[in-house]
Amino acid sequence: MRAAEHPPFHWLAYQQLLDSALPIGGFSHSFGLETLVQQGRLTTISELEAYIRSMLACSWASSDAMVIKAAYLHIPQGELEKLWELDHMLHVQRVGSESRSGVQKMGRRLLQLSRSLYPELNWQPLDDEVSAGRCSSNHPVVHGWVSYHLGVPLNQAAEGYLYTCIMTCINSALRLMSIGQTQGQMLLAKLVPLTGSEWQRVSQLDPMEACTNSPSADLAMMQHETLYSRLFMS
């Protein structure tokens, strides 16, 4: 589907995909946050804010958002193999097996849900590659695919994805830490402007330059597998 064939963009349709209640499994994953809380390394709202800022700068924007940019670059050109290559490269860079599986499960659930919501969109290329094992179907690549075909502007799609990362992390923290809903919403409001500034910081990069630099978070993701008790799958 070429850009000119996009359906008219309606911001509420996209907002639905950013809803924290979207049934794609984000509620089940902490992506290592549970480990940090249990180890006593993350106990206050200020420490949570610092953690989210670090993940935005060193992982979510510099890595996941690059997949969304790649979708907008390569889908209209028919260069889908480049999109699958980047998706796979970032998939194998996720060192924690639980988190790697979690991002993939969220992507597949988003694909299944979006296909039901918008059956008229062009799903066949993505479905074929996922079925053949050439696309890892991680959350960022599916988010990029859906956003592009809904006609969502790239900047909004990238910032929207970063927003979901922040929101998912805060929702996990609400169940792990001694913070209330009001504090969580205040933190979300404080961090929302970073979705724009972090995206603008990386938006001119070549997607193949995508990288992560979050060794402490990666270690926490790996250690989650051996926690004595767990609320989350990852």
C-alpha cells in the first residue's frame, strides 16, 4: 500500500493502539524492573524517573524507534527485506530470553488484534514473513507496520511508541513499589515531553545504526528468571 492509498488518518484510531488496556500482554511484563525493585536498587519515585529517562535515551529511542523509522522508509519502497533484517538484528541483541520473548509476544498479539480491527489493511507481506520465520514480529516492527498503514505521521508513530514504553513501565512500578496512581500520573505527565525530544535526537540516524547501551537493565532482565517470587513474566 503506497502512502497515497492510506485511509484518512483519525487520531482516535491511533490513540486506541496506545491505550494501556490494549490486550497485547504489556501488563504481564516488567522487562527487568521487578528485579531492580526486589534487589532494592529502585525504591523511590525519583529513582524510577531516572531509570525511565535512561531507558528512553539508551534503548527505546535509539533502538526500538529506529525500527519504526525503518518501516516508514522501506515499506513504500518495497524494501521489506531491510525491515526484516533490522527487526532480527535487534531481536537477537536482547540478551534476556524472557524479555526477548516478551517483546515478540506483544508484537504478535498486536498483529492479531490489529488484523481484526483493520482487516482492510495490507497484512499479507507481514503475515507471510512471520509465517516463514523471516520476521521476528517484535512489538516495534508491528507497531511501525500498523501505524504506517493507518496513515499515522512518522513523528507521531515514534513518539506514540515511546509513550507506551513509559506508560508500561509506570504501570508495572505501581504494582511493585510504594507509589500511588496520582504519583504515577504526575510522573507520566512529566516524562511525556521526552518522547519528542528523544525522538528528535535520534530521528536523523540511519535505522541500521540502531543500538542499545543499557547493561544494568540487561542484567536485571536476565536475573529475573531466577527470582524467588515473581509478579511478572519478564
